[in-house]
Amino acid sequence: MNLEIDKGLITQLRDILKQGWIENTRHGNCGSVGNILEDILGVSENNLPIPDLNEWELKSKRESSSSLVTLFHSEPFPRKYKFVSNILLPKYGWRHKLAGINYPANEMSFRQTINGNRRSDRGFTVVIDRSSQKILISFDRNYVDPRHSEWLKHVEMNVGLGELNPQPYWEFSNIYSSINRKLKNCCLAVADTKVESGKEFFKYTEFKLFTGFSYENFLKGLEEGYIYIDFDARTGHNHGTKFRIQKNKLMTLYANCIDLV
């Protein structure tokens, strides 16, 4: 996409950089930096797998935050199993840390943020299989930390200690379709924050406009460990499976960048 046709967006973003401190009116919302920006630009909030602003996907970060940037949501195949809710959570899950406090005493959790560079302390990792054109989730009991030995006994009773069977996966073609719908062009907003008289304020300090997404770099990011697959499910509620990236690595996914400061 030729950035020349987005001069109107660039003008809007430069005007926002000049506005200085803006009050956060989205209290209690961890995504409020992006929500306030959407309000200013007149973008409707949605969770659909389409760009937020015409051909542009809006991403946002607090300057001081080291949290990951969510690229997109996608549940693993085979989807007929509802794999996270029906297999990972009940068979490989563990007691929720707030069970008996904020949740019922039998509340279970399956929260794992994993990549292809190493296995988690519960033995999970991401595997890029270029021969089958799939991204797979793998489990290996030999990498489970000893402090999870009681959990491992429950896994053995529930399903045994072999590889996941079937293994949850995403086909390359499915991931590429998600990227084409949502991430071909990306705008990353960075904001400084302060609190005065009990009120939070944002000041947008930088916008980065990215184009020319690289599918190969996306796969390399999973393999090298700076792109993650994030599972976040508890009894009765799957918060969704997300592909996430370190903020300072977002630029590695794109061939072109315009930096507005």
C-alpha cells in the first residue's frame, strides 16, 4: 500500500502529537491508551478480525510499559474440539490462584505464554513445522519444573504423559489470512502518562506507521522467542488465544516504517 494516500491520517496523527496531555476518560480499562486514540480519531471499538481504521490496524503502548503487544486472536485447530476449553483446561489445567477467594474453590486455570525458543516450566512450547505448513503446540514432561510435580501427577491421571494428541495447531494459510485481514498496515501509538489530582493523563509522543508485512519474519519471531502464543482460560471462560510480540520487535515484521514524533 502506498503511504501517499494516507496523508490525511498522517496529518491527524501529527495534530494529536501537538495536543499535549489528554485526560483518560476510560477509567479501569487497561487498553485506555488505544481507546482514547480511537475516540479522537472517531473509530468504533470492536473485536472483529479487521483493521480498526480503514486499512490500518491501531496498536498502542504506554511508554513505561514492557507488556507485550497483541497482534491478533486465533483459536487453535482442530476447532471442533474447542481445544482450550475442552482439553487444555480440564486435562492440563491447575487450581486457579484465586480459587476459593474470587472464584469457586474448584476453579481451574490454564495460562501459558509460550514461544518456540524454549519450553515453559510446565513443558509447553511452539513448534514451526515448515514441512506440514503448521504452527503446533507441543508438551514434554521432561521439561516440567520439579515444583509442578503434583500438577504433573494430575496430568498423568487425566491424559498420560505423552505428547498432546491431537496437537493443537494453526495452518500457515489460516494465519496468513488473519494477517492479511488485520495486520498488513499497522500504526503503533506510544504515550507517556501521569497522574494529577487523582486523574490520569496521556501524552502521545510517537506514532510509527508500518507497511510490508513479512510472513517469514513472523515465523522467525516465534522460533527466536520474541513472538508468543498466549493462552488465558479459566473454568467457564476462555479469554481467547492471542499471538503477541515484544513492543520493540514490532518493526521486524515490516519492510517499511514512517516515524512521527
